[in-house]
Amino acid sequence: MEKSEVYSQELAKLQAIFTDVDPAKAQLVEGLMEDAAFLKAENSVLKEALKATGMVKIHPSNPDLQKPVEAARQYLKNVNAYAVVVKTLNGVLSKNALDPEDDMDEFE
């Protein structure tokens, strides 16, 4: 799948998840959703490259000599950044779930 397709699908998925969220909160995290989609798309390209190269280069005559592939380093950085963004987005969703009218409004 093309990088632009992965980006579009991920962004559409996140936007669908946030359809029931307060519009102000959804607008607030719009950039995070775009960042998550970007990271997902970038990692899809890196993952395809890593399927061919592997994450570590091993010296042909001395297997003890190993060197990480730069794409693998970037992939791991992107995975960590994506995880942080998704965790933040999930936090907004969780807080939104607590916001619906509760029975405590009757006592105020």
C-alpha cells in the first residue's frame, strides 16, 4: 500500500473514533491525529524496507560484528513517538467518556 493511502486510512480511522468527542477537544487533538497518521505511514515504508534488509547487518565473514540498520533505528523512534501520541489521544477519549451527563447533576 502506498504511503499516502496508509496516511489517509489512519487519519480517517482516527477521525471516525473522535466523531463523538466534544468538538473543541477534537479540534484540539487534530494535529495529534495528523501526526499519528504521518508516523503510521512513515513506519509502513520503513517496515517494508526492513523486511528486505533486516534490522541488523551482520558482517559476512565475522558474524560477531553486527551493525544496526539506520532504518531500524528510525523505525523504533517512530514507534515510540506513535505510542506516545496514541496514548495521549486515548487519554482525551477516556476523559470524554467521563464527561457525559451523570446522576450527580441531579444533586447540584
